[in-house]
Amino acid sequence: MNRAAISGDIIAYTSLSSSEKTKLETAVIQLLKDLSIRFGVYGRMIKGDYLECYIPDPADALRVALAIKSYIKSFSLELNDSKDKRIKAFKTYGIRLAIGIGEISRFDPTKGIIDGEAIYFSGRIINESRSTSDKERIVVKNTLFIKTNDENLNSEFEPVLALIDALISKATARQCKVLCLKLMGNDEDAIAKKLQLFQSTINQHSTGIGWNAIEKAVLHYERVIKIKL
């Protein structure tokens, strides 16, 4: 039976201060707990900047990946050097994420084991895409990827992910916060109460990040995965 795995690499993590790393790690761990409650996700952070998740239902994988990405982009850090290209890359992209869909041969959360085709797929993509991460000149082309055994499916979703990637990379931190909360199932009234803002303001942020297009893409992904996998 197919399962999904997500591997992620926080961009320019080494440029963050120790206190910033701690704050970000604490926040991501809390997000993983929320995703566990909402989608049954098992997630962990490795060496601070590397993320791995197991998602029981592959149809949830894109929603989970976008929630993680938008959450990290929404997180406020004391990054003052706006001329540093690595810091700019972090603020723009936040994290690289790859979805792998396939068999999971071994899964034991008590021992921290995620093993099988799905995690190999996602991990291999991230390792290939992070080749410039330790260099002074950081180059980021794409930050959302998917790999399954169906090459037609991979080709179908590649442009969809590229468009979502472009929308989120141009979004503000507040827009990303709204996006994350919507992906987690909150309506605009609930988000307005949570963020202590007017519902009309939440709607403006939602429109600004292109929620209607993102939601259509996520729902399309969910339908296709349920039919084909």
C-alpha cells in the first residue's frame, strides 16, 4: 500500500544565530504536533535543519507540505542583514520540501524508524537540491518537489508545484500565516480571532497569496492521488 513521506531542508540554516535556530526548531516541533493531531503525521527534525515526515494518507501530503512551508515562512526571526544573500534566501523560500509516494516497509515512531521507497524518493530529491547549501553563493531554483513510481503523475504535478512555489516565495509572513491556518482547516472567522485581526483583513491576506488558486491545486492533487494511487 502506498504511503507518503516528506523530506525537507531549511534553507540557509547555518546563517541563523543560535537563539534563532532554537526558536525555529521549537516552533517547527509544535507544528509537527499539530499536524499529528490533524492528519496523523509523524514528523521529526534531524540536526536542526533537516525534516522528515510520514503521512498515512498520500492524499494529505501536499496540504501537509504547504502547511510546513508557509509556517516556516511566516515565522518571525531577528534577521537584520538584508544584504546577506543567504538570509534573503531564507526569508524568500524558507525550506525545500520533497514529497515521496510509495511503499513504507518499516515504520516505528517509538524507535524513530521511517524506511522504504517513499522516504528514499523524498530524501534523494532533497539531497540533490541542497548541493549549494554550504557555499557562499546560494542558488535556489525550486523548493517543492514530488516523486512517485508514475512518471506521468510526476510530470502532471511538476508545473503545479512550480506555480505554488512562485506564489509562496512572493508572499509576506502574514499572508503565509493565514495560508498555513487555512491549510490546517480553519475558516476566516476562526483565523481572525486567532490572529486578533478583522475578518476583512484575513480575506485580503488570503487573496494576496492566491488562496483560491492554491486551494484548487490542493483539491486537484487530492482527487488525482485518490484515483490513481
